Amino acid sequence: MSSPPLTIGLTGCGTIGALHAGQLSKRGVDLRFHNRSPSTADEFVKRFGGAAVRTYDELLEQCDAVVIASPPEHHMDAVLVALAAGRDVLVEKPLCVTAAELQRVDEAEATSGGFVMIAENYYYKPSTLLLRETLIWGGVGAVERIRLGKRSQQVAHGWKAAHGALLEGGIHFVALAGDLIDAAISPHSDTPTVVSPSQVTARFPTYDSGPERQSIVSIGHAGIEVELHYAWDVPSVLKGTLQHCRIDGIDGRIVFECNGIYVDIRGPGRRGLSFPGFRDLMGYGAMTEDFLACVRRESSTPYSDIPRARRDLQIVWRAYEDLPSRD
């Protein structure tokens, strides 16, 4: 006999919430929606099915797990309430905005019996899987340098205007940098160790005051040098596409498009250009599958877990220590 479908609650019915709702609706779950504006939750019901509720407590009462797609400053409170109610959590990145918030979430998860997964889709992109696999088996030899980034022009509206570009958007590439370092220093291991880089410094070329809009972050660990250049204030005709990233090893190199459209590997045992996966280019489908597998207890721990979120946030916070002013 088949088990009844999962009921997944979603709070935060904005653009990102719609992305999650779309992925979940394709997978046969029963959806519940909550939003500060009830009419927006009602619109989600029309688009994705399910039902709308009027309070967050009501949402938790009706669901097996919850997706939190509200602004970052509200993440911690929503996560803590969900864990206290015994619910598993998928929360949008960044998980939180301060170290104190991170500690509270970490402690709550440890005593709740549930799990917290962070919606860091870059871990699940087909291009990332290919890069990780190649580095784990030493496809370009020992890695020496990694160059990552994306530079485009983006106007931050609403709650996004309160946060720096590195924290709000660049954290995707911070996560990618950390994942590549883990793979590079864990050769021939299917489960790379999550490490915290030994060195992080940053420059903010266009910084004046308020939230930064461009950063150049240097990350170092175990002889690997990473440079990450991320910007929201650089005009880009192609809106940030077709910008190259590069990994240099002692036996070869990898060049890949910043969004993951293509990967070109030149090393012993593997050479050539590939297009890893347009069907799930940004990894949202695979991320959703990981979340649902963990909710069903078919998998014990999500890949995008708190230890990885902690590593990524600590890199951002260490970079922000080099801001000339925090006014």
C-alpha cells in the first residue's frame, strides 16, 4: 500500500516561494501556503493547488515539513518555531544574518529530532556535480587556483536593499568555492570533508556606505588560492551570462560558464566541452528531491546542511570584517 502524499507548507509567497511551489507541485505533494498578505497566498493556491492558511501556526499544524522563503531577517524565528513544532525545514539562503542567530538554529536542530536544510541550489547544479566529481578523482591534478564570480547590474528593491550583494547573491559562489575546495583536498573520497578556509580577505572596490554592491574575496586553504569577484553594479549586456570561471591544477585546467551552461575540462583522462544539464540547469529539481527524500526518511541528512551553511556564512562574515565602514 502506498503511503499518503506529504503535506508541505510554504511561508513567503514571493518570487522564490513560487519557484519552490512549482518544484513541489510537480512531485505530488499537498501544498499549504502562508503569506503576510493573505491575498497573495490565495493566488498561489490558484497557481499551484493546495490551500491557504492565515497564520504560521496553522501552517505548521497542517504540514509534515515547511519551506521558509521569507526575507533573511525573519529566517531564524521561523526556523525555531518550526523545529519546536517537530517540523523539518527547508529555508532559503542565507540561513541567517548573524553568528548569534546561527548558533541558536544549530542548537535547536540538535535537540529537535528534525533537520534544517538550506536552499543552496548551487550544490545541486549538474555543472557543480561534474566539477566536484572531476576534482575528487584528480582530473586536473592537485588544484592550485580557482577563479569564480559573476558581475552584472542589479537594482536591489525592498528587503534586498538592506543586505550586501555578497551575502544575498554572492553566497552562491561562496558555497561553490567551499565545495570545490572540499573536493580538491579530499581526493578519491565520495564524501569530502567540510572545511573552513584558513584565510579570507576582501576588497570592496566601489564601496561608499550602506550595503556593499561589489566584492573581491580571496580565500585560501591547503595551498589552494580562490578569488571570487561578485558584483551587482557592473553593466552587463548579457546580464551575467557567458562569464568564465576557471580551475587550474598541476596537470590541467577546467573552464566553465558562471551559471553552469558549459564545462570544458582539459586534463589527463578527460578532455572536452560538455553541457551538463539544461533540464535542471540551476539545480532546483535535485535540491527539491533531496529535501523530500529527507522528509520521507529515505535519506538521513541533506547535502546542503548546517555545517556547509556555517562554513559559507563564516566566509562572508570574515570578508565583511574588511569593509572600510559599516555605516
